[in-house]
Amino acid sequence: MKNPWAYTETVKEHFLNPRNFLMGDETKFKADGEGIVGNPICGDQMLIKIQVKTRENGEEYISDIGWKTYGCASAIASTSALSELAKNRTLEDADKISAKEICDYLGGLPEHKFHCSVLGHQALHKAIKNYQEKKAPEGAS
Ligand code: FES
């Protein structure tokens, strides 16, 4: 990125029109799993909720996703991008989405805002784990 202060057009577009954002009462989103994380650098928080379905071949995938944050423009754009990337992926594939993949999708982030992009995928990781723990038979983990 040439100008370290500049946001790409994709970042701006996702910030202004965030996808899968939980507007208002997030309890209306019936979640199969949810994860919440805080950013130790800035103190912001991120909540991600997922719905999971099973394909005919037995693969579990993210059928829907919703999120909410106190975070900044970078966090909002990054998590909007993450939510697009994660939808319809298997749990395993969605769990592998990295901050780099999110940044690439957005066409880059200013270096000093890179830490904002990790909030979403950390919360998604927790939401997937939460789903798997709820589903596991009692005593197994
Ligand atoms: S400054 Fe907190 S998430 Fe970006």
C-alpha cells in the first residue's frame, strides 16, 4: 500500500455497508455457536454468531453469520469481509481464514491497523469451538 494512511475503496465500501452486521437486538439471531473476544491493544470487543447446517455428505458448514463490534473502521470492514468469506464454508475451512486472507480480500490495510483485522477471525474461531463443544456428547471434549 503506497499511502500508509489510506484505506482502499473495498475497505471504505465494507465500512459504510457492513455485511451480516447484527443490527439492534442480536438475541434475534438464533445462533448455534458464538464467540466474543477483546483486542488487548485497543480494548475493543467483537461478537460473532454462527448458524450451522449439514450437507448431504455430512459436512457441516456456516449457513449464516452475524457480528457486532465496538471496534474501529478497520475492524468493521475486516469483519464484514470475514463474514462474506466464511459463509457457506465448512467449519474446518472457515476456521482457517487468516488475517492475511482478510487483508488480501480488502486490498490491504494500513500496517498500524492490521491488529484490528484479527478480532473477527479470533471471534469466529471461538464461535466454531463453542458450537463443537455444545454438540459434543457430555464428558467428551
Ligand atoms: S482500534 Fe480497536 S479494533 Fe481497531
